[in-house]
Amino acid sequence: MTGFSQAGKPPANRLAFCQHSPLLSALLRATTFVLCALLLQRAHAYDGPMVDGHAHWGGSFAAQAIIERYRANRVVAQVVMPRYLGVREDLPTTDEAVLEVAARYPGEIFVLAGMQRPDFTNMDWNAPDDNALRILAEIDQKLADRKVYGIGELLVRHWAYPGDGGRIGPHAEIDKTVDTVFFRAVATVAIKHDAPLVIHMEGYPQLVQQLDDVLREMPRLKLVWSHGCGRLKPEVIRELLARHPRLYCDLSNMTNTGGYGSGWPRAEVFTAAMEQWGTFLPAYRTLIVDYPDRFFVGMDVAHQSRWLMRHGNTFELRVSRTRQLLRQLPPEVARRLAHGNAIRIFGLPISQDVSK
């Protein structure tokens, strides 16, 4: 073996150097451990099919190119939330436009009624205007006609991206609450059709308490709370899951690769990470194993820039990291998070055996 004597020992001069440099020796051991762990995870990543349970679509997206990238990464379907918001070259879209795209790729794109709308930005959620009520009536009809598979992503508490003076787009910083007339109206439509409602809400303690109260009041609501249930700590999520059997956490973009959900654009004392460098944090892994039917994965590629970038936090990087993490779960739990739970929760017309 290169660099070792026949007796299997490092050459004396190297051994002496390390013995006289404990800090360097410790650093080498730590670096070796990390590199070996990363290589092992890459070699044993989950290689089965996945469903992207938290996807978006904008008016600038190139449909065929995106579908080819999904197929190349064996992400067999995506649950898409149309983005009615747009900035610069990242144009907005509509439910109807995305439904037309989905019709061209049957079985690969499943649309939710989009809720990222400027219509709701400045509106008083305790006094919804006629326009908001019209939109809810349209969503009610889309669900009745089985055109869409749920409602989302409703932005309750959303942090602005850094850059444009703290704001990008017409409503990047949103500070609403769930204890409102409008939230209950949206929830009522979802309950009527037994359809999932996906929300984005940072886990401020007062908001968590409000949501806890609303879910007690509306126990039939099937609620998907994105980004690891508001990036809450595992012990808080555990308490909520125990109390509310129709609450689900999507793990969209919770990989420690950057992007909303991983601690960016900011973090507070109540937020928590899911993993570090491709390894589940122990408490988070235990929580998932204890509640294997309440979590699913998502990539959360929301903006055109993410599809154009060649390096960094790309779609492929998020998929790769997600596969590394799934491999650390029991095989059946990994399959549920990879595709089974999203298919069941959203009622997607896909066989649970999506490997065929």
C-alpha cells in the first residue's frame, strides 16, 4: 500500500511528525472521516423513483427541458404549484397555463390551485375582498371538476429574499396569520373536497399556537406545512403530529445545500436544520422513522434562475442530496418519503409501484 512500510505502519518520519503535531493529526482524522462518509453516502444513495412533492411553475419555464431533467434524475412526477408572482425575466403564470403544460405530459405533472398571488398581498385577511372570494369560488370549481389536486402554496409568513432592499417582487415579505377569516375560508374549501392545503409559514411560536388552535377547530383539514413544518425543531413537530393526524410536513428544500428551507434567507431561534453535509441529524431521523406516513420530499425549484444556473444549489444537487438522506432511512420508510406518501396525500393517479 502506497506510503506504508511492509509492516503496515506509516514511515517513521511521518509518524513522528504527526506525534509532534496533535492538532494536525486530529484534523487529518476528521477530514478523512468526513470524506469517507460523503463517498459512502454517494455510493449508497437511494436510487429508486421519486415524486417531487413541492414543485413550482413560472411563465418563463421551458417545459421540455425541465421534463427531460426530471426524467434524467428519475424524479417521475411533480406536484406543481403555479406561481402567479413574477419579476424581471421570471414571468408569472396561471393555473390554466400550467394545466395546459400538464396535459402535454400526462402522469408527470399534477397541478394544485396556485395561491402565490398578488391578490392576497395587501388584503386584510379578516375582511377578504370580492376578488379573493371570486378566486376561492374558482378554486372550488376546479376541485369539483378534478382539474387540480389541492390548494397551495398559501403564503402565511414568508421572509423576503435578500438583495433588492430586502424585497424582491410584489410580495416577498408576508406577515399574515392563520387565525383569520380568509385562512378559514380557504381551509373550508379544502375540507369540502378533502383536498390538501399547502402552506408556507415560518414557525414563530405565536403562529404555531394559532395553527394548533385552528387545527383543533377544523380537524378534517388535511394540512401540508412546507419546509419541514416551518423549519421547527423536531420535538415541536413531534407534539403537533401527535395531536393532529391530518398534519403533514413536506421536506422541500430542507437539504443543507442552500435555498429557502435550509436556513436561508435567515433563521431564528425557533428554526432547526434537518441535516448537515448529507447526514440526518439524529433527532430528525428518529422523528421521521416514528412518523413514516407524515413526511415527503420536494425540490422547491421556484424560479427561472435555478433552472439556468450550472453550479451551486441546482435541481440536480437537491435531488442528489435527497437521495443520500433517503438511504439513511429504513428501505420502506425511504420509499414512502420518496414517492408513496405524496401519491397518497394528494391522491395522485399513479401506482404506488412507480418503478415500472
